[in-house]
Amino acid sequence: MASHDRASVASLVVSVDNFNKAEIECALELVDIYLNDADQTDYHLVVAEDATGAVRAYACWGPVPLTVGTYDLYWIATHPQWRGCGFGNALMTYIETRVVERQGRLLVVETSSKSSYAGTVEFYRRIGYREASRIRDFYDIGDDRLIFVKRLAR
């Protein structure tokens, strides 16, 4: 991801129906940290572009402090008009490869149990992530925190 991608990523994050205002602000805060602090190592960001160079999806991931080889996927989003076209799959393959290159062994993903996230949950399951935990009513009453994990080759 480069500075010129920020506006496209901001537009993309806003277009995703699942994210509320606070979540959008948090996602963009991480984008700004990545873009404005070349010395930081907590967050890695990548965009997926179509053949014309237009940003269609993005992701943010990073190492989990105080662990050996564990990484979090903080954000992944595909523009609603481009879902099902392989951009999310391409990003996850890219991230998993980079994590393994950095001696990573585990990629952890957190998401919501709300029905609006059913497609997201199915996406993670389809690409080999397994539900490792569920905390009931974590985000709100009836909105559980789901943790998915994929063990990566080292």
C-alpha cells in the first residue's frame, strides 16, 4: 500500500456495510500509522488492484506482541461490487506467504457472529481457518466474538 491508495482504501472501508463509524475510524488510523511512520513494525498493509490499477480490496496484519510466530489479521475488506472475484483470496494467500517468510506459524482472525458477517465467516472457513473460540455477547448482546485460526507451515 502506498500513500496514493489511502483515498481508495477509505472509500472502500466506508462502502462495506458491516463497519460502523468507530470501526472505520480505527481502520483508517492503522492505515495512517502505516503510511506515516516508516519505522513502525506493528502493521503491514497491502491492497489488491484490478487490471486498471483500481483498489478493490485491502488488508492489514501484524505480529502479536509477546508471542513467537503468531500474527493477527486486523482488517480485510473487499469492495461490495467486487466480492467473489478472488481479491480476498489473493490477499489472504499473499499475507499467509509473508507471515511464513517472517517465521510465522499461526494467523489469527477475529470477527463478529452477527448475521451480516455470515459471508465473512464462510470465507474464512472456505480458505482453511477453523473456529478456535467464541465469546458470547462480546461486542453486544447477541453479537459474539469469533476467533478463527490457521496453522501455517514453517
